Amino acid sequence: MDVYLTPQQLDLRSDVRAFLDEHYPPERILQMENDEEYPDDFYRECAARGWTGIPVPHEQGGSDGSVVDLCVFVEEVGKTSISLATLYITGTIFGSHALHICGTRAQADAYLPAIVSGDKRFALSMSEPGAGSDFAGMEATAERVDGGWRINGVKGPISGAERAEVIITAARTGTFPGQSRQKGISLFLVDNPSPGLSFEQRKFPAMKALMVNNVTYDDVIVSDDAVLGEIDGGFLNLAKLMDPERLANAAQAIGVAQAAIDDGVRYAREREQYGKPIARFQAVSHPLAEAQAEVAAARLLIYAAAHKRDVEGPCPMEASMAKMLANNVAGRATNAALQVAGATGWEADSPFLRRTLEVRGCELGGGTSQIQRNIIARHMGLR
């Protein structure tokens, strides 16, 4: 089922798996999540192996990798830990693609080599407590001051914001009566730390190692050089950024789902009831078999959409289809694996429970399944 992968991409997947098996075994992941230990070492090790440079052009020291390359990497990491996979997506993919889509040459030269070296991680500050899916309803503002902009407001939840060195921040810079609310949103590169920037850690039952924050901007001043793209045109640039983010989200969800199925199969073959392994009962084997077929189908859609993004450019409909299907399939797969494990899967430290929670959170990031359906319907001419 690897029809979209080159020998080099298969080698990448193999290298990533060998690294994770050696350095991040299940007991290490459990300890990291329970202790809420931010995985700094993982990011540094990715940089040392050249993996943070996958989405960065050659001229800034990267390997100029494709979106397919990114999906290969993120899917394999997702099999081990959603915290690690999301750290890579936020730390590397957001910054590199945003700078490619709408950054200046000076911004690219300043930030992209630092992504490759692992010296700078990014976070994307879009959501707000009062405006989640209604992105155009944001209340954070940026007002012009001498030589720059003053940002005020609260954003959240934002993955990895507190530990990022650069936060791509969306704020309203203008209102245009009679026009779409999408107009008037701008993007800024906010260095962390900055005066007036503060963080509140939010508590979730999964991804506890990543640090998810509310971010408060209290008269945070940035220079004109920190403007990313056109003033009042940030919404369109964010829409372009969403394709690789949603495809990476889908890939990590499928990674989690595949790991859950693999664990379920292993448990079913080892666990005995009524004198034989429970894998021999259709009530156990059929849900796992159906989950495996659905995961394989979702994986093909992800890589087909990623290939289209690499060859043709933006593909919002295909990216939304891939994310919606992958998130939904992953939810069913992890539930099936949890059911096979029974009460063992429901224990607090169970990988079955952790993965069920991880894919549920995955569906909420990058636009919920309902938002993806809206996007697909609009491109079908239904809205």
C-alpha cells in the first residue's frame, strides 16, 4: 500500500522507526506524559539528523522535502507519540511553510536556517477562547504605532506556544463594513520572550508532554519587519498554510490508529479466554480487520492529497477530505482496539486509552470534522 512512496521515503520511514524504538520505547513515553515533560531532546535529535530541515529549501540549509516526505515522517512519529508528532508539526512545518508562502526573503534568511539547526521552534497562534472555529471572529488586535505594531488579546489553546521561540500571531488590524470579516486579519512574527507576552498552561487528558497554552498579549510591540505577508490579508495566507498542516494532522492520526490496531492484534493473540486466544473469536477479530481496511484507505487518500499538493499546489478540498476521513477512521480504530483490551485498556496508564484520547484531540486541531465538511461542501458548489 506504499504506492506513493519512493525508496528514499521508505528509507526515511525505516530510519525514523529505528530511532524511535531505541530512544522512545513505551515506558519512556508513559513517563514523559505522566511527568508532563516537554520533549526538548526529541527536537534537538531531529535537528541533528536533518529532519527539522525536511520542509526547508536547499538555499537555507534544508533538504527541500515534499509534503509527502512530511507525512511519512509525521505518521511514523505518531505511531509512537502524538506529543512528539505535534511538536514537530508546530515547531517545524508551521514556520517553514508560512515563511515560504508569505515571508520576505529577509525573514526566510533569518528564520529558516534556525529551523534547520533546531535553534528556533514555531507555534501558530490562531484560535481564541471565544472564537475557535469562527476564526474570523477573533478579538485580538494589532494597532499601528511608530515603527511597528501593538498587539493585545488572548489566544488559545495554542500547542507548544510557551516553548516556541517564534509565535506566528493572527490579529485584527482593520474592519471593512460590507466586506467579508476575513478581511482585516494580519499575521506577525512574535519573538518569545517579548515584554507583555505571558502564558497559561491548559490541562488536557492527552498530549500532556507538549504544553498547550493560552497566550496573553498585553501591549506586545513588534516592528514592521515582523509583519508576515500583507496587512489585512492574513486570512488568505493562513488558508494556504492549512493544506500541509491538515495533511500532517491526518498522517499523525493514522499513525496513532495503526499503532492502536497493532497493539490490539498483539493483545488478542496473547489473551486467552474459553481455552483459546480471543483473536479466534469473530467478535474480536472482525472489528480490528475492518479498522485495518479503513486505515489503509485513509492512508491512501492522505498520500494522494499530499502528492497533489506537491505537484499542483493548494488543494483545500483534498486536504479537508483527508483530514476528515483520517480523524474519523482513527477514532473508530482506537475504539475498536480499546474494546479488545477490555478493562485493561481502560486503565489510566494504558496505551489503548492514551491513543483513544490522542485521536480525539487530533480531530479538534486544524479545524474540526464539521469545518472540514463545510470546506468540502463549498468546493462541491453546495454552499
